Amino acid sequence: MSGAEATAAGHLEGDAAVEMGVAGGAAADSDLTAQEVLVLDFGGQYSQLIARRVRECGVYSELLPHDISLDALRERKPNGIILSGGPASVYADDAPELRPELLELGVPVMGICYGMQAMALKLGGRVEQAPVGEFGRSNLHVREHGTLLRDLPDEQQCWMSHRDTVYEPPPGFVALASSDESPVAAFESAERQLYGIQFHPEVVHTPYGTDVLKRFLYDVCGADGLWSAASVIDEQIARIREQVGDGKVICGLSGGVDSSVAALLVHKAVGDQLTCVFVDHGMMRKNEAEQVVAVFRDNFHVPLIHVDAADIFLQRLEGVTDPEQKRKTIGDQFIRTFEAEASTLDAKFLVQGTLYSDVIESGAGHGAAMIKSHHNVGGLPEDMDFSLVEPLRWLFKDEVRAVGAELGMAENLVWRQPFPGPGLAIRIVGGEVNRERLDVVREADAILQDEIRKAGLYRELWQSFCVLPAIKSVGVQGDERSYAYPIVIRAVTSDDAMTADWARLPYDLLETVSKRLINEIRGVNRVALDISSKPPATIEWE
Ligand code: XMP
């Protein structure tokens, strides 16, 4: 899983679920909408983002491997196809192949960066490696507007990342624009419905990028732009009903956005056939457990079993300091507790909050190096025989929030920052997790969140939290020498948790937080700020 959503259900997601061989509940393809524009992935770092942007334009999109069979593509009858960028040179031996048949399906195709170069090369244009690459901001000089650049300024900024360059478009194509280093930065053949742009329309540094996408989606592909995540709720509900019939369903609920929205959707579909199990490991944020119970049981009337398992978790964590050991212990206990409850319920189906980015990541199989084991902590044992219900597997995170809001979830729940499955345990570093330290870091977290919300910054930050290094340092409080814990403030901005930057929190805010942490929490006498980005650091300290 992406880990962006860190939930108790997260323990059950992603690779672990695949490994344990639970039956996949949902088909690989979707027919969520009559109109769709597909993105074929040639390995670019922005491929997922292209699909997200297309959806933001109100057109359903999925990211598929560049070598997907032509029959499969034809079967889907897409309104258009986008070829993504990619890191390879079109002249590299192992360059991902663009099959010419793809350009003859009778479906409009737009190539971006590598996609454009590959298209140019296949159709007889001139593509060469330029003496200098073009990376970052550049300027686009429009000569002909054509369809793709219609009504857009003659001069505009764009974002580039390439070395191979198109020098001449294929015969019959019109060169629409050049850039500082690219003689042909956009071309089109309206007749053949083929389009290419060297720049990246999907990143914010291309201010007219969305307009270019819209020209392609609406004017070329004829899409109506009416798709939205919320508009597919009814369809999802019908699917869930069909899959589940009158069977019983179980869901591991954590209060995180993904598992919450998944649970609500399933509840809307099959009502009290669903039982949620909330394994409370005692390492949640302040008042979080009570909130989960209040929201689901009292507000939405979802059958909920709240298992207060703090004692057993803490017992098993005694003396554990190694981060991986900590995660494994928590993951293992989580499963034991969950299993014990599940065995009383006789459920055939298990709800998982798998997101589309998880699906892409596991399908892509690029096998990024494992930095932390967190995304498949424990996994489910082989003999747990559930069919999976994954109502979010076609949705990106923002879309899940939109669905949550549509289902009536309160804003503070919909916009909750991600929180790791093992909870506050991985924010106590360099020493064992115990009640005293949990109380300190929980209180610290509550103070920080309170001030960040008051400053109106909560939504802007990907995550903000406190870390407790299990060391003590000397201070002087009320004329007395103190020997107490430091608290480290960690706040980051990020799009997807893969990379992150430390947030430039205002000094005044930091001062208020620092004062409150030291004044209000016994056992804290020092506050530090983490100013590292990811990479080379990670977001969490463990
Ligand atoms: P890192 O620390 O690897 O975190 O930069 C990336 C994202 O994953 C979350 N995270 C976890 N989620 N179990 C989870 O479910 C874990 O053990 C875990 N560790 C980190 C982290 O909060 C961030 O959003």
C-alpha cells in the first residue's frame, strides 16, 4: 500500500493481502464510466499525476502499462489515449516500445515528453539527443495554435524534463510551438487525431497545462467532463451489493480516511450485514478512539465492535526498542486480536481501503527498495479465507475525501492527516514504548495539532506531529534543575508521502507551540524542530 493512509486496516492491505492469497473481490478492469481517457505508462515519474489531472478535468482515467494488449485496449473503447513520459532515451536498446498499431486504433492519441518523441520517431519525424538537456522551467513560444493550444497565450511558461528532442515533426504534422531548447515542443495532426507535447501539462509549473489537457480531452476526444468521484457512489454501491449478496462483511476500522470511507460505502450498500472491528491498540491520538466510536456507532449507526486491547499491546512491547521488531510485534498482535473477533462473526468478505495508487504500485511491480516494513506489517495469515471488498480501488486519495464528504462525513474526519498503523509507538524512538511516554507524546501531538489548526495550516500540511526521543536532557524550570524529555516537531508538505519537504512553520507559531509543550506537559523541557526533507530522511522517525 502507499502508506499515505495509515490505518489499522492498513495492516491488511497491499502486498500482504496478495501474498496471503486472499481472493480478489474486484475485477481488474472497471466500467465506472462510459467515457474514459487512458494513460499508458512509459515509466515517467508523473504518469500517475497525469491520470489524476485528467480526472480533475472530469474525465475518468486509468493508468495502464504501455505494453497492454491492443485487444484489451480496443475492448475498452477509450475516448482517447495519452502516452506518458519516461526516463529512457528513444534510442536506448531497452526503450519501451511504442507499437505503431496504437496510433491507428481510430482513437485520438496525445504523447507527452517520451510519448511525443516515440510517436515522432515512429511516424518519420526527426528526434535526436540535444547537446544540452532541458530540465525545469522553460518558455514555450507558440507559432500555430492548432487545436491543442487554441486560445492560449503565444508566450507561456512550461516545465520540461528531457534530453532527446524533436527537431522535425513527422510528415503531415504541424509544429505548433518551440521552447528555449526544443525546436518542436508541440505538434499535431488534426486529421489523424495525433498530438504531441514535449512539456509536462500535469505539473503546476506549466500554468496552462490543464488548458492543454482540456483541449485534448474535450475538443479532440469529445469527453463531456462530467465525471466526478462522488458521481460513481451509486455505481459502487450496486457493485458491492452484487458482490456480497446476503453474505456477512467485516471491516477493520481505524478512523483513518480510507477505511472510514470504505466502511461507510459498504454500510450504505449492505447495511448491517457489515460489522466493523476497531482494534484499539492504545496508541491512537488523543480522543481518537472515542471519536471513532461516536462517529460510526452513534452517528452512522454502523455495527461496531470496539476492542480495547491497549494492555496486551503494551505488554508485548515491553523492552522492545528496535523499530522493525516494534512494527512486527504490533502487526502480529493486531492480527491476533482482529482474528479473534472475526472468528465470532462468520464473515465471508473483508473490506479493504485499498486506493488506486496502491493498485498501480503493486501492479507496476517496480519493486522500490524496502526502506521500512510498514506497509505490510504482519499481513494476514494464509488460512484467513476472505473475499476482498475494495470499493476505493479506482480512487485517488483526494477523490476518497470527496466521496467521504458526499456520504456525510464531517470535515475534520475527511481531512484528517495520515496516521501510521502502529500509531504513536513509532514516534517514541530509542527506547521502549510505555504508558508514561505514550501519554507525553499524545499530549504533545494534541497541542501541536491544536495550534496548527488555529493557524489554519492543518490542511496545507501533509502531516504534522511530535516525536519523543527517549532521552533526557537538563533544563531549568521554576529555579529548579529539570531532567526531562525533548519533543521534536515534525511537519512536512508532500503530495504522496514518497517525497516530502519540511514545512516552513511561522516562528510565532513555533514559539507558541514550544511554550505550551514545556508549560503544559510534565516531563518535557526542550523542543526541537526537524528540518530534514525526504529523502534523505523519512517522514516518521522510525
Ligand atoms: P515514511 O516515514 O516512510 O512514511 O516517510 C511515509 C508515510 O507512511 C506512513 N507510515 C506508516 N503507515 N504503518 C503505516 O500504516 C507504518 O508502520 C508506517 N510508517 C510510516 C507515514 O506516516 C507517512 O504518511
